[in-house]
Amino acid sequence: MTHRCKRWLVQLCLSAGIIGSWPLPAHAEDTLIWLLRDLPPLTIFEGPGKGQGALDQLLPMLIEHLPEYRHQVLHVNRARGTQMLREPSFTCDPSLLWTAERAKYIVFSNQAFVVVSNGVTIRRAQLEAMAPFIVEGQFDLQAFLEAHKTRMGAIAERSYGPVIDERLRHAGAHKLALHYGNDALGSLLQMQRRGRLEAVLGYWPEVRYHAMQQGIGADDLSFYPIKGSLPYQRTRIGCSDTPQGRVAIERINQVLREIPMEQVQQSYAAWLDPQMREQYLQDNPSFFQDVPEP
């Protein structure tokens, strides 16, 4: 063997040794699919404030701190998102409420975010008719659902929190207008405007945003928290309950302890009406106290 061939062989072996010693990221072959729903002011797909929602701020932080995965963002409605989370896929939703039913097929993170709880929106022109259901500034959902000739709009397959979910579960089908579409809340608000619904369930900042998109003035609507509900709801990140999903949630819990949430909380608070914003920021420190995890 010539001297030149020997030198080439040595270089080849050294190069192979160096390449073989490079660390390969774990799960480099895995693509984590993030399921996002149009849920202003958490996620805003189009129109004013596009990409400026609170979770629009949080998701890039999560992705940056999870470099071991490839990331894909998919826009879905609630029904499609639920279907994908039920499948044996590697999908995660960054804005879920924990429920016992969902925990059968979703693995949940610790608290990711805190939002003002769902409530009922009523047209101001209907306040007199709805007065029997408003008690000390709260809406008696149970009494409303038991009354004659009342109908409420809600988004299909959404969880509104344990108290509201329980009430809806036992409500007659003729009492509920469940909407599955991509612009479900906007459509429900239009149905309410035409007198086909007396009330619509939802988050008040979300309702205000969609009302503006539908040309409905916020001053034409009144919002009431639900009697018996807590003022705030703690959202979580949920992944399909698969080996990949369980590993991802362990990493996500680590990341949630590392990233600063002040920017995300301020982004959400900016969408609240002044009175609600003041109360939210005043209560903010208590959001991060230890709470029991399901």
C-alpha cells in the first residue's frame, strides 16, 4: 500500500470516529403536531390581533425549549381536535381543561395558564326577560335550563368547566344549540341576534372579539359568571395518551417550570375589559400557588 493510500485510510477512520461520536438528539425522528383552535384572545388566526394571542406567545417558547422534536402546527376546530387526540398519534393541544372523560385518552400537563371562567352572554335588550335567572350578578344556569321556551348556544365538544358541563349533560337536547363549525361562536352570536337563542356560553374576551368580527357592539351584550363556578379556570397542555405523548408531557412540565409566564399573562390581560383586567392582575400571584393535580 502506498504512503498516500495509508494516509487516506487513516483520515477516513478518524472522520468516521468523529461522526460516530456526535450526540444524536433523542426522538429526532418524531414530529409533534400542535393542535390550535381559533380561540381569541388565546389564539387568533385572522383579523385584528392576528398571532398576538396569549398562546400565540406561549407556543414559540414551548417549541424553542423542545428542540428534540420537529414541530408542526395544525389549525383545527374543537371536534377535529378531539378526534385527533383520541387517535394513536403524536398530537398535543396547548389549551385544554382537564376533565375525567378526556383523561381517558389524553395525558395532561400541570397548570399551563389561567383564564377567566366561562359564563353566559345575554343581549341587553333581553335583560328584563332574563332577570329571573340573574341572582346577585350571577347567572342561574340550572334554573334557565329547566325553564320553558329558553334555548342556549354552546360549542360542541368543548368543556366549559365541571359545573357547567354537569348542567349541560342533563339538559334536554331541545334546550341546546350545539355548533360544530370553524366559526362556531360567531354563528351562535348571530343566532342570538336573530332571536333564536336567549343566551350563549363562552369566555367573555372571546365573545367580545367575535362580536366585533360580526359587527355586534360589545355594549349590546352583557356577561354573567355562572352560579357555582369558580372565577378562574386553569388550562393545561394535553397530548394523546401514547408512549410518545407521555414522554412529551414529562418534558413539557419541565419547560413550564423554566419559562417566564409574565409576558403571556400580560398578553391575555390586555384583551380583558378594564374592570376584569384589574381584578385578573390583582389575583395573578395566587395563580402560581401549588394546587392539587388530578
